Amino acid sequence: MSGKYLVTGGAGYVGSVVAQHLLEAGAEVTVLDNLSTGFREGVPAGAAFVEGDIRDAAKWLDPSYDAVLHFAAFSQVGESVVKPEKYWDNNVGGTLALLGAMREAGVRTLVFSSTAATYGEPVSTPITETDPTAPTSPYGASKLAVDHMITGEAKAHGLGAVSLRYFNVAGAYGEYGERHDPESHLIPLVLQVAQGRRDAISVYGDDYPTPDGTCVRDYIHVADLAEAHLLALKAARPGEHLICNLGNGNGFSVREVIETARRVTGHPIPEVPAPRRGGDPAVLVASADTARAKLGWTPSRADLAGIVADAWEFAQQTAGNAREQ
Ligand SMILES: NC(=O)c1ccc[n+]([C@@H]2O[C@H](COP(=O)([O-])OP(=O)(O)OC[C@H]3O[C@@H](n4cnc5c(N)ncnc54)[C@H](O)[C@@H]3O)[C@@H](O)[C@H]2O)c1
Ligand SMILES: O=c1ccn([C@@H]2O[C@H](COP(=O)(O)OP(=O)(O)O[C@H]3O[C@H](CO)[C@H](O)[C@H](O)[C@H]3O)[C@@H](O)[C@H]2O)c(=O)[nH]1
């Protein structure tokens, strides 16, 4: 694959895996990241690195770029409920500046990391892209606002864009994996318990209207997700904004994830009940029919045990045995 790409947020979890896939496909990659939640060592070796903010993207974007893949954002549902202004500022304000810089530089193709959190409580399962969007968190609302901005930019200024609405990204790709600090996502937290870095996993709510009372999510392997980004670059058409869900269409409860991690790691992984976390819908499961039809995407790593095993291998490579606070 030829071409030159700006990857915003490429020092973070998903961005680093996608940047690595682009490099392996033969592309030229520049990562733009302010390291607010990412890590310098997460940037793949073959990529150029600019430490900077997306709000200043105009300093680095030029017409030599074929497209921008935009991952840079804050993405914690719970934090967004208590600090909404942080999410509007970075996710919406930052992307507005980035779109302006792209317009000025004449870079007219965008792939954007949207989210299942744009839908809020689903009206039916699995969720399709035409379902109502009523986010239950400022994080989801900020991402939905960006999707609307991109639609306008495509109509008014000819941008060719694809928003990929990820469900729960998990797993790892070699040396690139999930490493938020502090960690807030279920699978890496569960694996920290397996490593003895935490005493127990808190289960946020066990009275949801689900079979075992805990929240159900659609876990998608980060390498399957990365492949969708490369397909999206090919599918983008000037003046059009395509929105695609990315998930496997299978829901697993928090308890099922913990049980799977016990089997994969061979560790007991104690759990403790905890109050519900603000902004969490009970069930989020994707219909990925649009991604299959429009991108030609077929996820091939849907097995939850395999996803957890890849995350476990990454956790053991990178995390050491430090106790978490
Ligand atoms: N991980 C998931 O389950 C998931 C699910 C749905 C959507 N998403 C979206 O995918 C994207 C990547 O998520 P992730 O899990 O890799 O998060 P991450 O925190 O690991 O990566 C985000 C990266 O963006 C950088 N960044 C943030 N604000 C920036 C700014 N203003 N300028 C430059 N860099 C900035 C951070 O330093 C970090 O490296 C996000 O947009 C997120 O909303 C993630
Ligand atoms: O210690 C924990 C951590 C999480 N959970 C639960 O596990 C489930 C998954 O939580 P994550 O934090 O791993 O993921 P989220 O579902 O909150 O959010 C992720 O998926 C969303 C869409 O599904 C958004 O895209 C968001 O960006 C992304 O972080 C939730 O029910 C959460 O309440 C626990 O019970 N204990």
C-alpha cells in the first residue's frame, strides 16, 4: 500500500496498532501525539513522530499527505461524566481545528475513531448505524458531535470520510497493546489482578437487565479493527461520510470476561461487587453488516479467549509486576 498518512493519537493503544499495520502494508506514517495519555515507546519504530497537539495540526499538515487517521481523544466514559468540559474541549475543539488544518492543506480524506457510546441505551440489539443516537455520557456526546461535524465538512467542502464506531476494543498486536494510565478498561484491569498487581476486580453493577446482571459488551480484536482502517482509506469517497459499526455481533457480560480470563491465565482473579459506573448502558452489541458490505471487512479473531490470550501475552511482556495504586 503506497501513500503518506498522518496518524493522530498514534502513541495510544488503537492508533499504534493501526500505524503498525499501515507500515507493514508499505505506507509512510507520521504520528502526531501530545502524549497526554499515550506513550512515546508506543509509536511504531518505522513511523516519524511529532510531539504536538491536534489543535496545532496546521503546523505539520501539508498537501503531501494522502489522508488523516484521527484517533487522538480522551475516551473514558466515567471520567467524562465528572469532567465533561475536558471532553468537549479536546474531542470537539481539537477535531474542529484538525478539520480546518486539513482543509487548508488540501488533505481531503479522513478516517475517524467514533464509538458505540454515540448510541447510548440501544433501542434494539444488535445496534445498526441508522438507530437513534442518544449518548448517555459526555464522552459519547462529544464523539457524536464530531461525527456531525464531519458530515457537514463532507457536504460543504468535499471531504471523503469514514467514521468507524468501535465497540469494545481489546487484545494486542505483538508489542502494541492496551496501556492506559491509570487503567480503566475491563480486560487489562482483570489481567492486572491475574498478575497480582491488584487484589480484586470491581464489578460495576450486578443489577442490570442482563442474564447475569452485569453489563454486556461486544469485544473486538484490535488487529481486526486495524484492518478495517486500511479498508476504510480505500472506501472513502469525496463528499461522502460513511459511518460503520465495528464489532463481532457477540455480547459477553463482565462476569463472562472475568471467567474467561481465569481460564486463560490460570489465576483465580477475585471479584468484588461495586456500584454502577455513571454513563454505562446495560448492553452494547454491534451489527457490523455495513462494514462488511461497504468496506469488505471480515473480522477473523472473534473468539473471546483468543482476544484475552493476546492481551495477557502483552500484559506479561510490558507491565512488570508493579502494584497499582
Ligand atoms: N479503546 C476503546 O475501546 C475505544 C472504543 C471506541 C472508540 N475509541 C476511540 O479510539 C481512539 C483511540 O482510543 P485508545 O483506546 O487508543 O486511547 P488512548 O488514550 O490509548 O490513545 C489516544 C491518544 O491520543 C493522544 N491525544 C489525546 N488528545 C490529544 C491531542 N489533543 N493532541 C494530540 N494527541 C492527543 C493521547 O496522548 C493518546 O496517545 C479514541 O478516539 C477513542 O475515543 C476507543
Ligand atoms: O473495573 C472495571 C472496569 C469496567 N467494568 C465494566 O466493564 C464493562 C466494560 O468497561 P470498559 O471501561 O472496558 O469499556 P466501556 O464499555 O466503558 O467503554 C469502551 O467501549 C465504549 C463503547 O462500547 C466506548 O467506545 C469507550 O470508548 C470504550 O472505552 C462496563 O460495563 C464497565 O462498567 C467493571 O465492571 N469493572
